[in-house]
Amino acid sequence: MALLNIRQAGDELLRKKSRPVADISPKIITLLDDMKETLTGVDGIGLAAPQVGVLRRVVVISHGEMYYELINPEITDRRDVQNKQEACLSVPGKKGLVERPAYIKAKATNRDGEEYEIEGEDIIAIAVCHEIDHLDGILFIDRATELYEIDPEPEDEDDGDEEDY
């Protein structure tokens, strides 16, 4: 497995539409494994293949201890509305208020070629919509009604009482 480089806003590849996965080859399995490792390494919630330079309809989402691998995901149901702040690994330093469904149901294929459904509210609904947008060349900043700069984390001040390790 490998940590992959995450493409940043301004990279033209992020604006292209991803192609469906025709068959789940060893390359797709390796991509899923590498995306999971990358997502874990950056402590993110979701990652879409275009963000790591691959124009295929592949997404990995982390929720608690669970990882969802979605190949060729497609939203089949959406209900209600929520307006929440979002950020993105490909758009560092920004967050924005985005309107998304409060509930979604989607179908996808797993690494074993089996079709399954994922459904959820709140953060799952946001993550699935956000990552499918990436597959269609859409960034959250395109949908945001308000955009904000993220304040950098304040550095801990050294009070001289503790050693830095």
C-alpha cells in the first residue's frame, strides 16, 4: 500500500468527469487499498479517485471504525435538506456552507463485485454527495453559498514547564 498525493484545486484533472469501472481488476483493488491508507494518513472522511489522479468512479469513506468502498456509486434516493459546513482535502484553507440532502440512499459495487446499498443521514449523506461530486468534476466550493478561510491552528506556546518531544 502507498500514501497517494492529493491533487489541489486548480488541477484541471479535478474538473473532469470520471469513467465507470468496467471490471474490478487488481489495479482497482490496489487503488482502494491506497486510497484507504491515504485517507487514514490525512485523517479525512472521504476521498474520491480523481483527488489522487485517477479518473475512475471510485470512492472511499471513513465513518468511525467503518470504511465504505464505493465503486460506480449512484444516489438512488435523497430526502430533506441540511446546510452544513464542508471542507475538502483538495481545497486546503477553505470551508463553506453547502446545501445537501439530509438523507441519501446510494447503490455501489464493492471490491468483490457485489452490488450493495449505503444509506445515511447527516455526515454520511454529506460525504457520499461530496465524493460523488468529485467523480463529476464538481468541488464543494462550486456549491457553497458562503466560503470562509480556515484559521490556522494556534501553535502551542512554550511556557517552559514541559519538554517538547
